[in-house]
Amino acid sequence: MTEPQASAAAPAPAPDLQILQMTLAPFITQALYVAAKLGIADLVADTSKTAAELAAATGTDERSLYRILRALASAGVFSETAPRTFANTPASETLRNDAPNSTRYYAIFIGEEPHWRNIGHTMYSVKTGKPCWEHVHGEPIFPYMFNTNKELGEIFNQSMVSFSHQDIGPVINAYDFSGVNTLADIAGGYGHLLAAILKKYPAMKGVLFEVPQLLDGAHGFIAESGVANRLEFVSGDFCREIPVQADVYMLKHIIHDWYDDTCTAILQNIRRHMPEDGRVLIIDSVIPLGNEPHMKKVLDIEMLIAPGGVERTAEEFETLLNNSGFRLNRIIPTASANSIIEAVKA
């Protein structure tokens, strides 16, 4: 009996075609935005539907919607199972609103017009070294989202909730929180990661430190989480003061939002109140050196043009910590794209 031959790997595209494919990437991003905004993945969650049915359900032009979905299906997002009929794929399943690892709100956030317009001014950031968000919108991104355009801010909050769900399992599995009496989540959003850790460690107490605008939403989530009796809310501005005493302080997806001067201020504000044997856990990506592909090398451009932050290498984290009065203790990889950078007082 002849054994089946393994299929040959598809040849790499020609260099010019590779560049052309990259230039077309913005159209896929906008197609994802349209599908996410319209909730297409939810509409085909139980059964495939025709473009006509989807257009009727979303109030869109049938032919135009079909062209969007056909483009996405060519990239593995949705599948055209019969002529002009679409079903979910594993990729498009993540665009469902109820998916545990939902990407829906992040796809919407990236494609919303204020964010999309900002991308078009990347050259400004390259020439000046400054985020172009304030240049484009007249104020920095976080005041813009939380005060001026609260609708965009809510989309951002929902996208960060999705990211939290993706990090919860990997962080809890990678780090042993045994023996921690009080865990503080600094700028922890609605507190999803903190609540999950408190559930695993029933003797632990928690502190959620956030700006007042986000604590309003956090109260509702924590009230339903079953850990409200062990959690304290503290509001404030982490660039001014962090009046929190804890054994361990978490900073998830915070340090990458800022350049070293702001990060140093945040870390020093933690250091003033932390005990001598306290620990700081920075949950962010550690960028590999060289040409190794890494999603956060691309996200680093978002950090450049929007908040004015940076994705860091291990050496850059060590330098930042040393300049802030800390010592890098260890870097713990997780099953996600992020690592846990553990620091102690120097």
C-alpha cells in the first residue's frame, strides 16, 4: 500500500506581490470593522445565511455586503459554503459578542473613524516622536475617549475587557499568587483579572485603583463577581499618587501606553507606599530581538501614534525599572503574547 505523500508547502509569494498584499491590508481591517459593527458573526452563529438575509437583517446593500464577506472569506474569516451564503469559521467565531475570547470590540475600535483618521497621520509621529492623536483630535487619546467622545471610550473599554479575558487564564496559570494577602490592580479597568485571581485565592484581598470614570462601571461588574466583600475601590490619577498598600501590584497593559518619564512616575508612586518585600508585576509583551515575527512589533506602531507609548524589550524593561528604583527579578512567559515582568525594590 502506497503511503499518501505530504502536500508541498505553498511557495512564498513573489517579493512584489508580498508588498502589494501588505498595501491591501487596510481594506481587510475595514472589512473586519464592518462585519464586527454589523454583528455578522452573531447572525450566522447557529446556521449559515445568504447575503440577502444578512443584508435584510442589517439594513445594508446586499451586493456591497456580499463583496465585504467574500473578501473576508478569502482571508479565512467566514466561509462561503454555497454561492452567496456564509457561515462562521474559527476566526470569525471570535467576532461573536458572546465569544469568551471575543475580538469584536477591538475590531470595531480599530476601524472607528476617529481611530482610522489617526492612522493616516503616522508620518507626523515619525517626524516628531510625538503621538499624532493630539495633533489630529486636539487632545490626548485618553481625555478624548473618556470625556469628549464617550462612545468611542466605551468601545475601547469593551475591547480591553476582551483582552482581559484572553489574559486571565495564562496569567493565573503562569504565576503563583499563594501567600499574597493583598493584591492591587493599578488601572485595572473593570477588575476582570483581579476578580478571577481573588476567586482562585479565597483568603486574598484586592484593591482596584482606577480613574473615577471607569470605577463606575467596575462597581457593577464586581457586585456580580462574588468577590465584592474582599475588594476595595480607590480612585485617582496614577501619575500623581497611588495611595495603595499591598503585597503585590499588577500593571496590565499599562506600562506600554507611556514613555519612560511617565512610567517612571507611575512606578515611583507605587514604590512610595509598597512594603520593602513587595512586588510589582508588569503584564505586557517582551519584544524579541531580531527579525522574529511578533504581533506586538506591529502593535508598537499603535503605541507610537495614539497614546505615546512603546512595546519594550527585556533590556528596556530592566533599564526602566532600574531608573525607577526597582530591580528586575524575573520574566515569566505565559501562554498568551504577554509575559509577567516581576520587579522588587532595589
